[in-house]
Amino acid sequence: MSQTILVVDDSPTVVKFLSFSLKGKGYDVLTARDGMDALEKMSSLETSVDLIITDLNMPNLDGYGLIEAVRESQEHQETPIIILSSEEGVEDRERGISAGASSYLVKPFKSTLLLTEVSKYLN
Amino acid sequence: MAASDKVQAKIQREIFELTTSIAGLVASFKKLKRPLAESHEKVPQATDQLDKISEQTEAAAHQMLDQIEQITQREDELIKGTEHLKAKIQAGESEEAVRMIDKIAEMANNNLNDAYMIMDSLQFQDITAQQMDHAASILEDIETKLDTILDAMGDSVRSDRAARVAPKTRAYDPHADLFDRKTNQEDIDSLFDKKQQ
């Protein structure tokens, strides 16, 4: 059974690009346009999400808020979360760590780098 | 009261009214000064941001065109290669045919890598969209400042426009940049590795 990755980004281009790259490697991909949408989709899912890839700057609920909410839930305390953001300041990275992210990739990124990062958490 | 006293009182009253009116004007101009100065500072910011978008979209487009050029050159070679391959197979030169198949596979693989690189380059759309949102928010800020000036001048343009256009929610990184990378991935990874230890 293939593993499921939730991609959360308000840019349709990034969502399409990530979906294409990840589906090409055999992963199932779910998408959400912001943190709130992601939480709603996760709560209505019958299967669990194996990994989350999220942007930081998003309307309604940003990436930090999403990570904190995910870490508070029993079910997803251990789910790997990769931040994908154009924010590359030390403060952003440290805030990402404190919120509970597993990795942080800076946009624009190479798809090979992202796939390597994903394969670190999913076999 | 003597006639001259009446005239003097009238002059005094008019001078007082004039002074009050000038004081009011000075206060109004002071009120205008700040939004005008802020607008003056923000216009170049918005212009710089738009110039950056123009430069970065151009660079990204050139990068992609270079990769497409390489792909099409390889495709030409592939087409010619398959014709030669067919001839070699028909002539029974299997060793040469195998060598050509390896070469064709290598070119196809390079094309695949270049296609992925083009896809990576297409992220410029996300980055420049954020840069445009930043420029738009600067322009919206200028608009607000100009509205303040119009309000101070007793103009009702602002309320008419505000009623027409709902403000757009913008979520963007003001530092988003396609090429100007300030940190490398190794530094970021080491920060996360330390956390996990």
C-alpha cells in the first residue's frame, strides 16, 4: 500500500509541481490550500497521513499554526513535517523547530533534494 | 466709541480670524506631511520590487529556454540515432547496435533530467507571485496614505472606493527571491539535526 503525503500550500503552481514529483515516485498525494483546509481534510480522512509538506505564509492558518495544531493531536504527534518556505531567516527556522517541524527546505528548491528528504522519513 | 476705535476693533477681529485660519491651514499641512513623506518613500520600494520581478522572470525564462534548447538538440540526435540503429540491426552489426542503444538511453536520461530542471525552474511563478503581492501591498499602503490626504482635504473619494473594492488577503514572504540565497541547506539541516539529538 502506498504512503500518503499531505501537501499544504496556497500556490497552485507549487501544489501541482509537488504532486507531480511525489506521484511520480509512487506516493499518494493529498492537497490543501492553507493550514485550516489541511486540518479539515485530515480530520475527515479515513486513512492516516504519513508525511506533511507545508508552506509557512498562508492565509487563514499559516504553517506554524498548522504544525502546532498537528503536534497537539494524539494521532499525528510523530508524523514527519517538512517546511517548504522562501523564508530563510534564522528566526523562521528556529520557530519552525520550536513548532515541531522535522525538516526545512528553502524555496526555490530542487525536486531531487525534496525527494531525498521525503525518503528519509518514508520507506 | 470713536470711529477710529471701531475701525481698530474691526481690524483686530479680522487679524484674529486670519491668524486662526492660517493656524488651521498649517495644522492641515502638517497632517498631510507625514502621509506624503511616507508615500514618497514607498513608491521607489514598489518600483524596485517590480524591477526585481522583471529581472527574475527574464532570468528564469532564459534558464528554461537553454534547457529546452539542449533537449531539442538531443531529440534531433535521438531521431538520427534510431535511423542508424535500424540500419545496424538490419546489417547484423549487433555490437554496434548495443553501443548505440546505450547512447540513446543516456540521451533520453539527460532529457528527463533537463525536464525535471525545467520543472524546478517553474517555481519562479510562486516566488514572483509573492514579490508581486509585496509590491501590491506597498501600493495599497500608498493608496491608504493618499486617502488620508484626501480625507484631510475633505474629499469623499476614499469612501466611494472603499465601498467598491474589498481588501484582498495577502500572505507572502517580503524577502522571497529566486536567486539571492542567503543561507545554504547544510546550515539549515545542521540546525534541525542539533534539535533531534
